[in-house]
Amino acid sequence: TILQLSSCFPTISSISSHPLFPSCSKGPMPAANENQTVVKEFVLVGFASIPSSQGLLFALFLAIYVVTLASNGIIITLTSTDPNLDTPMYYFLRNLSVIDICYISSTVPQLLVHFLSHTRTISMLACATQNYAFFAFGVTECFLLAVMSYDRYVAICNPLHYSVVMSHQACAKLAAGSWVSGFLHSVVLTVFTFHLPFCGPNCIDHFFCEAPQVLKLACTNTYVNELVIFAVAVLVLIIPLSLVFVSYSRILATILQMSTAAGRRKTFSTCASHLTVVSLFYGAAIFMYMRPRSTHSPQQDKMISLFYDKYISLLYGAVTPILNPLIYSLRNKDVKEALRNRHLAPIH
């Protein structure tokens, strides 16, 4: 299986005696048929392993959150009010900005509270709700990025048919399909994660309730649940990513046929920056949800998993929401002009 059943890990065991984690259960993982108290809340360990940096981390995540809200908020306002930005591309970028605000808001505010709090517990219901929201917006972004790549493919490779193919009705259907797919897939993932019995250790060595980490605490076999997560990951990661690369490969072929070097350079630079962000988002998510079982010993695998998972999650949970408006929108000439018209950008 991809994920391993485990007890509270060594790092958690050492932390569990800390006053911040008085309710962190100890001891080996009990069998499902043993008479055990059912877990009703979890403890999010987060970044407690580096207590001396809590203030610095709070300031860092607060800055990331504020900048993400501000930059995406600007994009939403501009694309909603400026008639020059009433195009399919900016329609999808507005949707992406809404997703990014919701996406980062599903995890970072609680993390900020935990940096300042003496308790880091979260109820089972709140944990499931956070997991659902995080998956819903994350999966929606997976599909929307594929839609955006298709929009760029039509605009660059079939410009004469662009207005027909990407009509207002078609754009609305594509965006709605991304949102509906994200929320439906999240129902499946959340149900297959939280319907399991949790009767043992309740420490999640993560900064939010993410399914792979929660499954490790279940006191029953999770093989079927892991297969479901893997199958969903194929649908929401591999298939959209394949569509993205097919679209951009066709775009690259068209770029190479351009007559002017300046046009090739400008278009290639734009596509390269887009692909960088897309690769970061999809690559980190694929590593988290589709990596094979480690060839290391169970103890080594446990330590490697604990070290990487929360930092990998930061890439698609906190870094990409702040990068998306910078890469996709705020560098565009039309957006810069709209900002200048509203006196929100410096005049050069």
C-alpha cells in the first residue's frame, strides 16, 4: 500500500510530553477490536519541532496569507470591473484567484492561530471539514489549470476560431465543470478517509488535516481507502496534467513557426513561466498522493515521510496561491495598464 499504518511517530512521542500537547495520545496503535476510547479530536503538531522559530514562522505565514489575499483580490476586482479584461483568459484567471483565496484560507488561518495558541486540537468534524475544503479547492484548481492551458492553445494555435470555441457559454460551462468536479471528488476522498474508526494515537504530524496523514491513525486496514485515493489522484492529477502538457507542446510547436524572434521569445517566456507554476503544483501533489511504497525500512520510511510531507504540502497549499497571480496576471501588460488607470501601480 502507499500509506503505512503507524502509531504516534518518534518525533510526536517526544513532543507529546510538551505542555502544548497534553492530550496527545501515546502508546502503540491498538487493534480495531480492542476496547478503546474512540478518538473525537486530533492534535495538529504542525511545526512544533522547531519551537524557537514559532514567532518567525507566524510572521512568514501571515505575510504569505496577506499577500495572497491582496494580490488575488486585486485580480478579482480588475477582471470584474475593467471592460478591457472581459476576455476568456481573464475570466478563468478570476476563477483561479477565487480558488486560491479559498484554498489557502482552508489551512493557513488555523495554522496562524496554532502558532499563538497553547492548544492545537481540532475536532473530528472540523478536521473532516478542513480536509473536504482543501481537497475541493485543490481539485478544482487541477481541472481549471487544464482548462486554462486549453484556452491558451486555442488562442495561439487557432486564433481565427477562438471567439467561437471559447464563447461566453463555453467558458461558463468549463469553469462550472471544474468547480463541480472538485467538490464531487472531495466528497469521495473525505468519506473514504473519515468513515474509518480512530481509536488510538491522535497526533497528526502535519499543519492541517490532510487525508494521507489522517489515514495513518486509523486502527483498521486502510488498503481499500488508499486505492481509492490513488484512483482519484490519477483522475484529478495525471489526466489534467497530461492535457496541460499536450496543450503546451502544441503551443511550443506553433511558437517555433513564428516568423519574428521577438514574438517567439515573448510567447515562450510566458509559456515557460506558466509551466513552471503548473509543474510545481502538480508535481508536489503527485509526490504526496501517488508516490510508491518506500524501499527503506518502515522506521526510515516513517522519518522520511515526516520530514518531507508537510513541506511538500506547503508547495501546493501555500506557495502556488501566492505565485499564481504574480505569474499569470500581474505581469501581463493589460493588467498593468488597468492598475495604472486605477492608480494602483507606479508610473514608470
